[in-house]
Amino acid sequence: MKNKYSQKQRDIERSVEQNADVKGTDNSESRAKLPEEAWEKMYKALYDYYFGRIDFLSLLDRYEEIVGIKKTPYPQK
């Protein structure tokens, strides 16, 4: 009797192998490289969010500042 888990595992591995040859899904060449200090700042901001020091929108604001994305005004109701 064959193990169902091993069959499922082989199916998963097979699907990963099939999808590994798909081209055009990884845009690593076109992505901007961030300096190490930017990653550290983002990591610290994530910790501030995790420990409740800032809310989610503040986390996004910090990420926008660190990465240098133009701020978009929030829609007014």
C-alpha cells in the first residue's frame, strides 16, 4: 500500500519543477536595489508595528519615506 503523503509530496515537487521554467515572472533585474540601512529601517519600523508603537498606516508612511515613494493623499469622504 502506497503512502498518500508521499504521493502528495511528489505531486507538489513535480508542480514546482514544472513552474520553475516559467519565464517572465521574476523581475529581479528591473527592481531597484535598496541599501542595507534602508532594510534595517524597514525592519525596525516593522518591529514598531508588531509591538503596537505605531499603527498600520504609519508603518506604510514610514516605508514610503524610506523607499522614497511619493506620498499620495488619502481619499476624503
